[in-house]
Amino acid sequence: YLLLEDVAGITGLPRSTAFRLLSQLSDRAWVQHDAEGYVLGPRLSYRGLSSDFEGLRAAARPELIDLAGATGMVAHLGILRGGFIDYVDRTGAEGQAGVSTRIGTRIYAPESASGMAILSWLDAAQVDSVIAGAGVERASGRSELNRRLSSVRRRQGIAFQDGSTRPSGVSSVGAAILGDEGPVGAISLARRGSIPVQSVSPLLLRAADSTAAAFRAGHC
């Protein structure tokens, strides 16, 4: 991680110019920013798999636009990496100021709808590996996570995060994008306040299935 002051010092740019350029790079997922500073973003982190990564973004983009238009919510594409969900695309609901996620935002997988949707398709050993890799400790433990994953599986892989239990007040609902060997990502919808899960779930599942089909077609 580098702080803004570090970037300005290394590049010799004025602090304001460095901040503006980093903000533009963050919007495009070349870097990501959190409380610790700036680090390489998903687009650079995935360069070794760039064709797959860009192919998934291309396959999901029309579905994200349609979902956002149909629901008035913010639509995201997320990828599981190191026990966290990296948001690699986002669109819709410009009026949803309460949804603060951006391209490059990273969230601990069990605390995001996308993460729970993906984890629900993994076996117990894979889930253990993902959680261990994140290095995050939570008081609720694995038994609570298993209970929540069972609920997701009963909803056909639809994961839901209730905003009423969060300081942000943002609710989200997600579904995994399934490849030939398991989940390759997830699509989610978010907004401040409640989400009518039953009515948006069919839209979300169709979007995830269409993205998976387009992604597979691009690799034939």
C-alpha cells in the first residue's frame, strides 16, 4: 500500500494532481483505495487472467445495464479473490447516493451478497480455504456462516444482506455466475433501504445465467 503523499513523492507530482489521477485510475479499477492507502486494482491484479477477466466483464455488462434499468438499483459485478469480493464493474441508479461502492471496492466475502452467493456453491473444504485465506476473524464463527449459507442454498443460490442490520442501511441481493467448474463471479443489486427479494430474484438469476452463457460462448 502507498499513501497519497507517497505517490506524490515518488512521481514528483503535486498532491492535488496525484489525487486526481489516482481517483481516475480507481474509477477504472486500475488501482483501489481503502483506509490503508492505494494498491493495484482488480484490472492489474488479474492481468495474468486478463482474457477471462475482460471476457467476464464484457459478458456481464449488458445484463448489469438491464438490471439497473429494470430495478432502479445499483448493479455490480464481483469476483472472489483471497476471501474478498472485488467489485470490478458497477452501473445504474445515479440517485442512489447511499450506495458508496465503486469499481475496486473490496468487501469480506461473507459480508457481501455476491460473496455469499459464490460461497454457497463451494463445498465445506473450499469455504474453509476461502475464509482462512482472508485472515479475518469474526465472533459469529463458522457455525453461523454455515447456517447462512444453508439459507442461500434454499433460495436457489440467492444471497441477501439486510440493510436494516447495517450502519450504512444498504441492502443487497446477489447470484453467482456459474462456469463449467464452478462460480466465476457474481452479479448483485444494492440500494439504501429494503429490497423486494422475491420480485428481483428471477431477474437476477436470469442475468447471472445469461452472463454465464455469454462468457462460455466467448471461450468456444
